[in-house]
Amino acid sequence: MKKILLILLAAMTLLACNNAKTGEQARENGAIFYAEFDTPFGMPPFDQISFADFKPAFLKGMKEEAGEIDSIANNAEPPTFENTIAALDNSGRLLNRVSRVFYGLKGAETNDSIQALAEELSPLMSEHRDNINFNDKHEPDYRTVSFAGQLL
């Protein structure tokens, strides 16, 4: 009876270990960055981040922020501090999260793969930032919010 229990316990343990590994492998590349880190002090869980997570997270982050910027620029409501300046400041959370981790690693623990990805991302990030900074639709909103602040 004890042998059967021991064999059953060993089989359950192996099955549990196998399921845990399958769950990790089934995670979409980049998904670790898609939500705030659930760690003490919000520190990145470096033990759960792989090199394959960076590029998809960067691409998704740029796409999300471009959508957020577009909705701010095309907002039909009168411009206020909250729907213009604060909204711009709060945009791009995913891109900021992945950038902090990636460029921190690039500076502290770089390798050829990280350098190559940084080189690949550089023109994409430049174009993304240019599209935000040189978006003519924001200019009137900035002036309106700025002048309204001076009149108070």
C-alpha cells in the first residue's frame, strides 16, 4: 500500500512540474511587460524575463502609445490640462516599462544580442518619438491650455 501511495505521489509531482513548465512556455513573448509588475516595490521580475520578450513588447508599446496619442489629438472636447498635458504624460506605459528594463540591461549587462536589438529598435523609436513630438494637431491644444493657465 505504501509503495502505491509513493508511486502515486511521485507521479503527481512530476505531472505538476510538467504543467508548470508548460504554463511558462505558453506565455506570449512580451506578455511579462503587458501589466504592472506584481513584485515588491514594482521591481522587474528579471528571472521571468527572457530576451525574446523585448521586441514584441517594444512593438506593442509603440502601437499602443500611437493610439493613445491619436485619441488625445482627435479629442473633440475643449482642451484642458487633464485631457491634453496629463493625458500625454500618462501615455505609453507599456513602452516606458519595457524601455526601462531593456536600456537598464543594455547599460549594465550588455551583450551582442542586446546591442543588435538596440540597433534595430533605434530608428523605430526615433520615428515613433518624432511622430509624437511633431504632431501638429497638439499645438493648438498646448497654446489653449497654456493661455488658460495664465489667465487664472
